[in-house]
Amino acid sequence: MTNDKYIIGNQGKTEFTKQEITEIERLLTLLRSAPSHKQKNIRQQLRDIGFYISKYGIGLTVERFRNMVATGEIKVINNNVGTIHESTEKENIKISVVYNKSLCKSLRPIVFENSQILILGTMPGKESLMTGEYYASSSNSFWKIIEAIYNNGNKFVNYKEKASCLKKNRISLWDVYGQCDRKGSLDSSISNEVLNDIDAFLSEHSSIKRIVFNGKKAASAYLPKIEYSVLCSTSNSNSRLSFAAKVEEWRKCLKE
């Protein structure tokens, strides 16, 4: 079917209708957050559509799936493909690909039982959505700041080490937007945004007593009912402060 390591052999289809594409995206989103005992059922629903993934398919993000559509590994077909002209079909595929490229959906939050601080960004950048890892872009200084504050400036070896550092220091990560349209990674390009249900999240995780916004854009979208701070964005688009100044501002807030 495809060379993607999450797809099984040649069992599945490579062509899907727009409705099937939408349903696959929904199920992939559910799969990433579902407990292990429910994942088998979701994988079976995907197979019923004709999209086969292995038991390791939870690593296949919606963004990766959309890239498979964009590159032609997965083709979008019209429900009445036999009755339409080829040129019209190509146009429909083109429109669908453009839409998929601009639609962004947030990652699952990183949160622990004893988390006391919730850091909120706006929406993960393109690289983060591709990898499923917060602040994956090397140009974003978030993890470098965390290294400076909590890891003596030593570089984290991998994402697991990053998460472990957050857990040790009772910090959780999420974003204010659950979904938006955006081309590229800039906050200024965000439109049609839909908020995450942060109030419900805080109710479920009552140990969190303070919110730290990563930048003014995130802070402008949601007004917390608990204590909060608005810090300089760790994005490389924010050049107002030097790296040292950013570290000092974040250190003062997180360590207080």
C-alpha cells in the first residue's frame, strides 16, 4: 500500500472518498488519546473503511496522514468517480489537499498527577505536528530555556528526557487552540480557531494552581480563572529579547 511503517502490507485501499478521509482523521485522532484497551476497536474501525495500520499505528498522526494525501500516497476520490470528468476529479483532489494542509489540530497535553503549572502556547508549529512533539522546531528556544533553568544548561538527549524534566518539576504543557487553520507555523497566520476546553481540563487536574502563557497571542485567547502569567514567546519570531533575557524572565516566573 505505502512505504509508511505504520501501514500493513497491501491489505488496505489507497483511494478514499472525502467522507472516508474525514472519518480516518477522526479515528486517528481518537487512537492517539485512547487507552490501550480501546485501541484495538479503533484500529478495526479504520480497517472497516479499508485503512490498515498495525498495532503500532498510534504513532501515525493526523498530520502525517494528511501528508500522505498531499504526496499522492493516499488518493482522494469523488463518491461518483465514474460519472465525473478527469479534470474535475483532479480539481477536487487539489482543493482537498489545500484544505488538509492548512487545518491544524492540537497535540494531547503533557500532564502529570502532581502538575502545578500549566504552560499554554497557541498551536504547535508544523514540525511539532509532524513529529507529535511539543516545540520540535530547532529555532524555538523553549527546550533550551528549560535546559538552562532545570538541567544546568545540558542538552536533553531525547523527548523522553524533556518530559521527565517537566514531570520532576511539576510542569504540564498544552495549547489554547484545539483546532485552527494556519499555513506555516506563525501565530499571525492563525484563523478559524477553536479553543480547547481548558476549564474542564483544570477541573480534572485540580493540582494545577497556575497558568503560564507562552506569548501574548496565547494569553489573548483565553482568560484563566486561576493565577496566571504572560511571558515572552519562545518562538524565533520574537526577537525583542535576547536568549539570556528570555531565560531570566522564564526562570523568575517558574521558580517563584
